[in-house]
Amino acid sequence: MKKMSGTRTKNSNNKNQVIIMKVEILGTGCMKCKRLAKNVEKAVSELGISADIVKVEDITAIMERDVMLTPALMVDGELKVSGRVADVAEIKAILGGA
């Protein structure tokens, strides 16, 4: 597993509101997996949220999460996207509603 930085603080009503979630990008390192990772990083940055972004590249660890199609996106342990690259807008919608 590779950890990526994605911590942000959102300012709301003059109070710092910290939203922390775990975002996992599952895939063996192929181009689609890398594209999904970049889209996740961009979505987190644009939303200004705190997220622990982790790349899971070990096939055994991926299978332990019952994921058979990669790339895949999990948020707080829940599978959100599998077998395709979600675009930034879709990821923002997923993370905004998480």
C-alpha cells in the first residue's frame, strides 16, 4: 500500500471544519489505475477536504476486499466504483456525499 497526501481543511462559517475520510484506490498500477489516482487527488483538492488517500496495489489485498475488477475506488471501506476510471466530477459527487 502506498500512502498519498490529501489532507485539507474546509472553512465553513468562519470555523475550521475538518472532514477526514479514507479513500482507497485499488489496482495493480496500470495506466487506468494511475488515471483514477490522479482524478481522486484532483477531486480532493478541489473539494478542499481531508482525506487519507491510499493506493492498494497488492492483488491479495485487493481480492480480500472482494474487488474483482480494477481500477476500483473505495471510500471509508465502501466500494463506490469498480472496473472503470471515474472522472473528477463523479468522484467529487461521491466524496461530497460520503
